[in-house]
Amino acid sequence: MKNYVLDTNVLLHDPQAIYKFEDNTVIVPLTVIEEIDRFKKEQSETGRNARQISRVIDGFRQQAKLVDGVPLDHGGTFKVAIYREEFLNNLPPELQVDQGDNRILAVAKDLQENSPVGSVIFITKDINLRIKADTIGMIAEDYQSDKISVDKLYTGATKLLVSREAVDQFYEMGHLELEEEFNANQGITLIDETNPSHSAIGRYDLMNQRLTNLLRVPKEGVWGIHPRNREQQFAFDLLLNDDVQLVSLVGKAGTGKTLLAIAAGLLKTADESVYGRMLVSRPVFPMGRDLGFLPGDVEEKLAPWMQPIFDNVELLLSSVDEGGRRKHGYRELIDMGLMEIEPLTYIRGRSIPRQYMIVDEAQNLTPHEIKTIITRAGEGTKIVLTGDPYQIDNPYVDSASNGLIYAVERLKGQEIAGHMTLMKGERSPLAELAANLL
């Protein structure tokens, strides 16, 4: 039996954290509850989490005294520990200043002094607080229950060694029965075991348990864009497949995530009218020093943040149609109602039917925000999430705990979802060199 002492930031990050420690004892210092109270009026996700955890603890109060311990449904116990001034004497002189972090640390240290060795573990997402706890001889850990290693992330593609006859049969029939089961919509490369240069690519059909042909990219490309590598072919297949209602594209800068998504969106809205319009959004997080408040209406305020989207659209619109005419400008697409740029700030409570929705830079979103966005999808809506988990500007998530990675891992294998990790940069040789070496 272990005692887990939770810091404030753990509960503000995940209000359900209390239930994530199996049949052990979860201890929350009273100082933590005091700090949570300061956030309850905020309208942000942090404020919502603060209000939720307060309601949870208040529910425990109805069952038993919090300081004595409340049994949890799964067999564990929840307790509130009271801070006493003399607890600070257990800390080094540098940490005896009476402030929130030191009080929480002092409570955890006192519990350690009165418990079996190794039974008290301090859980915090504050790196410096973990360092302090380790320095004074405590076991300190990050809150890991929601973390997924990027190195082990599902890529969406795999290779399969088969006989020459199997590759030939796939080319002839357009499908191939497979004995081994793969994830729904997974991209598979068939490789001739006797001649590796003899290969074929397809998408796994989970319902029929067979490999099927990828959707063909038109000869003229998708708004002038042609796939330049195997992963981009897999990505276009998912983006152009109306049965796949959620697509996630992960990759470093320059791999074409946003460009492919917008090109497919324009084809499906402006050309084929499968969707009523293309809705594009991205979280608003500055890189480096913020410029402060911007003047103008919502559209004018969003313009600097949405410029990367406009750049991609302008690249696509620089091509000409079969008659030699230049295609619509992005402003004309907006005026025609075929494209809309919208901040994620106002998405809560909406229902979004029959739209092709692109959420760019999704790695800056929390798992809760990703859930909020996806649950807005109405009938006939397709959502595309794009991002690079190594380029995060949100200080409250990291490469292993952001919403994009969370969505990829939770939704893999679902028949209406697909994922592809793009490996090779195609923006320019300089961009690829910088992405790999800098």
C-alpha cells in the first residue's frame, strides 16, 4: 500500500487524477484545496477543472470525514492532510519560507517521516518542485497517466513481407485477403520477399479484413498538389475518403501536413460540394514574446495567427484550371462562404454539420480541448487534426501529453478514424536540413 501526495497542478490538469492510483491512498494537502479555490472563477479549462475537483471532493465529504479517509469505489482511499507550522522544520532552511509549495512539500515530508520507507510518493507536474523533493530525500514523480511516448506513437503505416504472387494478385484484383489483422485504415506496403523493389501499397479494410487499393489522386493532382512520397499518398487517401470522418496528420515542419489537408478540403468543398464549407482554425499561442492586444474585429485580430493558413491557400490558388484561368483567391472563397476562419475560443456549445474542419497546430491543445472540438462534429462533418508534437508553444502540455497525441492513441483502430505520420520534409532542402539538424 502506497501513499500518493498530489500537488495542485495535478488536479488542475486532470480532475479525475484521484481515481488513477488503483487501490492506494491518495492524499491532498489542505493547501492544495486552498490554491484550487483561487482558480474556480476562471472561464478557462483550468477554471472548469478547479470547479469539477471541488465538486468531487465535496461529494466525498458527504460520505465520511476527509481527514479520516474516504473509501473510493475501486478500493483506494482519499484523504485531506492538514498543514502544521512545525512541519516546516523538516525542510532545509532555504525551504522554510511560508508559501504554498513549501507547505505542500512539508506535508509530504511529514508523511514520509511517519510512514514505511518508500511508501510515500509526491506527485507534481512542477519540475522544480520535483527537484526540491528529490533533494530532501523524497520520491517525486511526474503525473504520467495521460502521457504517451512520441517515439512509440502509432504511425498509421506498416510494411508486410509477402510472396511475389501476393503482390501480383493485389495488382490484378485490387484487393488482397490478409490473415493477420491490422488497424482500420492503416496504410500497408506489400513487399515481395524475393525482390524488395517489387511492392504495392494499400489501405487495410477492417470490416472485410483485407487490403484495398488507395483512392486515386486525380491526374491533375488535388488542386495542383501531387503526393511526393508514400506517407503523403496514404495521407491523401484518408483525406479524400468520405467514410473516414477524423484524420490526424503528425509530422515535423515541412512534411506537408497543412498543405495536404487544405488541398483535400478545397477539393471536397469547392469542387465536389461534399461538404458545405471548409472551416479552418488553430490555437492562438505566440512563438516568443507576445505583441499584446491587436486592434480590429475578430477577423482582423486572427489575421496574424492565420497567416500560415492563408500562405498555404495562396500556394494552391496560384495554380490554374484546365482553361488556363487562375482559381479563386482566398478572400473570394471566404466571401462565397466556401471557407471560414474561426478561433477555437468560441467553439464550445456549437454543433458543426456537413463541414470539412481543419484544426492546425493541434499539438498546442489539451486532451480536454481536443475532446471538446471533436464532440462538436455534426452529421456529415469531417475533422482533420494536424501538428508537430515537438513544436509546442502551450506551457501546460508537452510532447507526450498534448491533445493531438492523445487523440491519435485513443482513436487508432476505429473504422471512421485514420492517422498518418509524415516522415520526409518536402518544403525545401533547406527546411528539411533545419528540421533535422537544428
